Amino acid sequence: MRKPFWFLTTFNIYPPKSWGFHSLVHLDMGCGSNARNPLLAPKLIGGDILPQSRIGTQLDFEYIKLELTGEIPLVSGSVNSISGFDFLEHLPRGSLIETNLFIKFMNEASRILARGGVLILVTPAYPSSAAFQDPTHVNFISEQTVQYFVGGNPGATNLGYGFIGQFELISQEWVGPFSKVWNPRPFEKDKGVDLFFGILKQLMWTCKSVGRIRGLISSIRNPTHLLWVLKKV
């Protein structure tokens, strides 16, 4: 059940840097040509399945190409934080452990995170239509899904699904279009300027059609995406 005044939570109205976590090495999954760095880590790595020729050569982050098998080519315990924005919904599920890339990713994220490291995931979720409208979305998330991956005996371990990671749930929140978690490269000294321009840009794009205006109002009243903040334990 969505909590009243969801928009008044720390994880919605303040930038991720204010959450109290620190990161020296950050990995952004599904980065494209603009890797996100929500915790302002000094070292930023971006991972995607696209060849680097599609990503670009003049990058301000280290790029690693990901394989469709789900392995992440990084040493165990080598990163302090991982993010995935509009990423989880593209990972195929399957009844066999070997073909379930959702569980494979959660295992890999736990493996490469140092103890105390943070996993930040933002994904369109049920009951929002945003979870289903894109034909490339194959992994549908609900508020209950996170319970399969957190706690002392998570469901995806207890039920024999192959999950061997260890996460503590820090927060699960619904996020709307103006939540600061969306900022791809937040300013070190965030005093609201980035939020102002983000809102202005969103409004300018929205006002181009009546349908977009209705969509913006709807997403404010009923946010489309779930935010997971998990800590490696």
C-alpha cells in the first residue's frame, strides 16, 4: 500500500548524496552515453550491452561492455555503489536459474559490491501502465518483489530460485517526475538550482501537447516508478 505523503520522504525530496552513503567507485548499469553518478563517486563506470562504437569514444567515465549472459566483468567487492535507472524491466525472467537474468543480476550486484555498498534501482512498476506499455519490458515489478531479495532468508533463496546475495532494504519509495533521484549528474553543492531547471525543462517538454500535460499530472498524483535502495550486508 502506498504510504500517504510519499513525496515528503528523504529519498524523494533530497539528492542521493544527502542520504548518508559514500562511494569511491560507482557502476551505472544500462548507462548508454550518459552514465549516472548519484552518489558523486570519484570513479564512475558505465556498463551496457551496446558496443563502444555506439556509446562514443569521448566519455568522461570508464566503459565496460556487458554480455547477454549476465556476468559483470568486475572483481568481487570492487565497487561501493551501483545504480540502474529504467534497467530492471528489461531483464528476462525464466523458470530456470540459468536463464533468469533478473536473479543473475541481483547475484552479480551483491558479488561486486563491497560490504556496506549500496544498490539504487529505479524501475516502472505495477500498477502503473508505464510498466507494460514498452514492448521491450519483460520484467514486471510490484511493491512485493523486493522481499524476494532482502532479509536473512529472502524468498528467492528460500524457494530455491538461485539467489545467493545478501541485501538489507533501506527504502522502497514511489518516485515521480521531479524526484531528485533522477538527476543524471547532481551538483556537489545542490541548493535547488538543478531541481529548478529540471522542472522547467520537464514543463517545457510537457506543454507541447494536451496528452503530455495529462500524463505529467497523472505521474505526479500516481508516480510510475519504484525506487529501491538496498545495502550489501
